[in-house]
Amino acid sequence: MTLDVALLVASEVVCVGLEALLSRVPVVAAVRIVVPEVEDLPERIGPADVLIVAAEQWGLLDGCKEVPGLPPTLVLGDDLYEWWNGDLSTLPVDGFLSLKELSAQTLDDALKRVIAGEMPIPASLAKRLLTGGRSRGTAAAQGVIPLTSRENQAFALLADGMSNKQIARCLGISVHGAKRLVGSILLKLGASNRTSAVITGIKSGLLGPPPHTSSDAVGDL
């Protein structure tokens, strides 16, 4: 079984991180980015086996619940009630993904389950949905940031102010590979750019105080 996955995600950081994680999921054959606009949205989603939509863009699918051909939909986010003030039951959804708990393994499991007709939902998110409650802090604040050994290496180089090209050279990988690592790091830390990632890393104990931090924008992912 191989799957084509469409992403309806406005955040470039989240998109890059998702692509990096999905590239490590064996069942994923292709990933396509959908421009988050309301007009002709079902047509632009097109033929896909699964749609992953960020909580921030979930409301764009209002009225699409019964649209023929809409693929199984996984909603990515934790504080869903912040992004949609209406009736959540009116929006198409076949499962949920927690951004804070996102990994290649959780993606692989969720994709397989949603294709099998199940509704994957992390226990922590299910509790918040049932109570209408909100998240109590980020993964970083809770001290739970599951970086891989390779991501930790890249993070240390990023904290030293290195560009993607320099990180790639130090790790002996391609620039595209370095970009995916950096995107995955920012995604897991919930950081919008490199500087905020370094600050989060220091506060959470992942990094010691660096001699200087990078002010590179997300565009250098």
C-alpha cells in the first residue's frame, strides 16, 4: 500500500516539518501542498488518498463534509477550539494528529488507521476535545521534545549560527537534507524561526547558552 498525501497547511514551518516526517513514512509515495484558499478548494485538493489539514485552516472546509471525492481528513493541531468557534461536527474529519506529539511513527500509524476506516486520535487530544479544554503549555514547556540524534546534531550547529549549507557540510548531507532537519526541529519546538528555536532550546535544557544566535528567518529553512 502506498499513499498520496495532500497538505492544507498555511505555515511554511509546519509544511517543511511535515514533509520531512512524511519522507520517513514508508507508505507515503507522494506529498502535495494545497494553497489554503476557499475558492474551488475541493477541486484543488484533487485526487489524494489522505488530506492533512492544520487546525488553523480547518474552517476552510466548512460545508465540504459531504463533498463527493473528498479524501479522508486528518486534522493537525491541539487547541482546536481556538481556530473554529462554530460547531466542529459540521467540519469533515476522519482523525486527529497532535502537533506536540507528531513523529514519523505517529503519522505512519494514523495514516494506516484512517485508511482502514478507523478514527485515530491521541489520548491527550481526545481528553481536550471531550472537555472543550485547552492545552496547558507546549511540549517544550513540559520538557518533552523528542529530537532524534541527527536533529540534536543539526540543532547544535543551528545554535552556532550556521546556515543550511554549513550544517549540510558539517553533517555530510545535502542542503535539502539539512533543510528538512531544520524544519523538523522548528516544528517539534513550536518555533516560528531559528532564533525562537534556540531560545526554546536553551530554556528547555536542550542547549547550553551559545556564543551567539542566528537571526536567520524561516525562509532559510
